[in-house]
Amino acid sequence: MGWRGRGGGWSGPWPGRGPFSHLPPWQRPGWLYGRGACWWLLAPYIGYSPYTAPVPALKPEDESRLLTEQRALLEEQMKALQEVLKRIEARLEELKK
């Protein structure tokens, strides 16, 4: 199948539209991983996916280190958010006067 003209409906050598239309059908995520794979593999803006990839089991010491790092990051974020909240509250008080 060759390139079609602009009025023909397809803008590339392969049928279909979307983010993977430049790939031949046998190289698209749906062909390789199953129908709808592009939604749960390559769409980070979707918050929930019913399909979860298997996570390798961690050693207890690695898991402990990972959780400690996550806790530290979350505590930093909480402090930053509290500072922002204080600035917002101060500005609101300013505007009330």
C-alpha cells in the first residue's frame, strides 16, 4: 500500500490515525500487546489503569530504603505546601483589610 493523497483520508503509508499511525500495524502497541494497549502502556495522563504490570519483588532492605526515600520526599513536599499555604493565607488577610 502506498502513500495516498491528502484528500484520500490517510496521511501516511499505513491505515489508521492516532499517535502510532506512522508505524506499520504489526509494530503498533495493539498488535504487540493486545487491543487497547496504547491506553495502559503509553498514556501517562490516565490516572488509573485496570492493567497493572507485574512488579518484581524487592529485598526487604531495598524496600526499606525505597520507602525511607519516599517518606523524605513527601515530607519535603508537605513543608513546601505548608509554606505556600501560609503565603496564601497572609495574602488573603491582606486583601481583607
